[in-house]
Amino acid sequence: MDVNGDRNGDFSLMAMTNVEAGTYEVVANYFGGNGTFELLPAFNTDRFTLKGRHVAQKEIADAPYGLGVSALTGVIVGAVLGTAMLVAFYFFR
């Protein structure tokens, strides 16, 4: 624990090294005490990267129904249902 009372955790990253057998193996270790990341010999750079996957903007733009469309649809449906409930409350009270 540090001076603020926060815990410094150590973590191990596991990956499936043999797909047919379904076996996992530790491929990297993170040491929270000194903030270092250690790659082990089982780490395969062809199948796994630490940088992450970068999605091209074209893939996002070509999505047929993105979040913008569904959010707009939700707002419109909510407004229509809310209005219908207010009108029904007015007439049935």
C-alpha cells in the first residue's frame, strides 16, 4: 500500500496458447509496486498486441444503424409515448 492507502496490485495476463487443447498460459506480468510490465517468452506478438485494435473511421461511418440513429429513435418514441400518456391521463381523470 502506498502513502495514500491505495493498493498496488500485481496482475498476470493469460492467453490461450493452444486452441485445440484449450490450454491457457501466463504471457505477461504487471507489477504494481514499481509500475513495470514484463512480457514472458509465451507472448506471441503476431496474435496479440498491447496497443489495441484501431478501428478505421470508414468502418464506423458505414455502419447501417449506428448509435445516433437508435438514440434519435428512442427520443422520438419516448416523446410520442409520453404525449400519449399525458393526453390519456387528461381524458380519463
